[in-house]
Amino acid sequence: MRDGQTTTEPRPGTHTATTGGGHGSTRAGRRPNRLPGTAALALAGALVLAGCGSGEDAAEGGERAVETVNGTVKVPEKPQRVVVLDTAELDSALTLGVTPVGAVTAQPGKPFLSYLPKDRLKDVENVGVIAQPNLEKVAELKPDLILTNQERDGQRYDELKQIAPTVMTKTTGYPWKENFQVHAEALGKKPEARKALATYRDRAAAVTKALGGKEKARKIETSVIRFQEGADTRIYGEKAYIATLLKDVGLGRPDVVKEATDYDGLALDVSPEQVDKGDADVVFYTSYGSPTKSGERKAVKSPLWKGMNAVRKDRAFHVQDELWIQGIGYTAAGKILQEMRGHLTS
């Protein structure tokens, strides 16, 4: 996704009107979370209860003004009960030392992304799935701040802001660094944000140094391929979260990224018979969903795959989708850079 532009990555097997997750519009073309009948009444009751606590807390602790895609939003000086409604927002909160009271998961029936510290998540309430939050559950937690983005929850903004001050960025994925700064401002954690940024820069520079410096790193053309259950295989372009990490390390990219104009530069979707378009000096590949159903298992046994330059030279590395693609933020980035360095220097 591009800065200032909605370019989300659609979920495999779904249809979207626009696209992007950064990898990440609405990802999956999901319908707004409408609450019929008794559910709407329950939400109304929960809103009354939620409104009874958060306003008083804000008055006692003071407020700050945060500039968001929806205009200026007044948030508590020191938020105590934060709910996050996307994976980047969860990564941001944990990176900044904030444990949310509630968060959504990336997929139905799945726990929070596995790369995140489990000890920090054990008391976090599951409030639904990305783009499908359970607003009644959110309200029952009596949050004093909600973090999300228009791409996922733009159509729910009026409902969310009745529950608590809601800070939204325009999109997710590619502009993750800018979004992180908005999250830090909303959480009152700007010093922690500066530390996270400095640590990330040092880690990226260390990977570059381990590769022999900028000139040598630039000569290593690197590709990222994602096999997807229920959808075409994806070769990531320049406007993806993972692409920003490759760029910060200084790695080169193959010419195919110039063709990656799907979803405003996020990626190039190809059939199994075109997977070799993603060939490069180094290939990182992963699966969304079952490796069998995504086509990965069959593809990596095919002559087409085995004939790729990276595969023949043992420079094709399987990586974890939850970390490299679904994870967005500095906590994810630190772990990706560590794995990247290990693979590239092996």
C-alpha cells in the first residue's frame, strides 16, 4: 500500500472492491458489522455502561489532541484500557509497552499471531476478527481508547467513537512507520517510539553490514512469494510491508517488481504455472493457509520450481506467514530482520 492511499491486501478466497493489507478497502470485502435485534439492544446497554467510566477517567487525567484521518480526536493523557482492532495496532501497542485489554485476531478461530509474546497476551480479551469486531464485547471492556484504521473499520467509526475515543489511520501495511507514530501519539508513548525506531535502524544496519555493506547487499536480488489458499500465488512488489524491510537492509529486487501493479503496487498475482516469475538470487516463500491447499506443497515439487535459480543454489527459504506477511510493526520487523540475516549469511 502506498502512503496516503488505500491499498489493502485482500484475504485469499474473497473479493474486494479495493485492496491492500500491506501486505498488506476492506480486506476480504466483508460486510459491515451490523447488529440486528437483541444484539443492537445489548450494544446500546453496553455503550451506556462504557460511557459511565471512560469520560470520568479522561477528566481526571486530562486529555490530549491527536490528529487522525477523521480529524482531531481528544484522547486520555494516559490511556489505561486500550482496545486494538488490527494486527499492526496490536504490534504497535506491545512494542510501546502497552498491553491492550482487548484485540481482534487475524483469522476466525485462530489465536493471536504466534510471533507476539504470549505472556503479554494471556489476559487480552478476544473481541472478534479483523474487520469484524464484536462491538458489544468491545463496549463491555469499557475502553478509554480504540486504535484501528479506516481500511478495516471506517464504516464503524460512528459506533466505535460512542464507545471510546477512536484513533484511525487511513490504511495499514506499507505506511506502517507513519501509522506507528500516530499510535505512539495516541498512547502517549513518543519516547518509547523513538527508542523502537532507533533499535530498528540499528538492526537493519547490522544486517547490511553482515552482508558486506551496501554495495554487496544491493547486488542480492530478493523476492518474496506467498502461496495462498483459495487464491492466486502472490509475488510482492514495492508497496508492501515486507518490501520496506528489504529496502531498509538495502537488498536489490528482481525486475518482476516492476510488473507488481496489482493493488496499487502491492503485488503481482500469478497462476501456479507462473511462479518462476518470482525467481531471484534469494527467494523467501510462505503459505497463507494449509501448504497443501495453498498449492505450496505441489509447487515446490514441480520442475518449474526446481529449475528456479534461487532453488538450484539452495537460496529459497520457507518463512512463517504470520510473521513475514501478517505481522506488521517493529516487533515483527525485529524478528524478521534476525531471520533474514540468518538466511542470507548461511
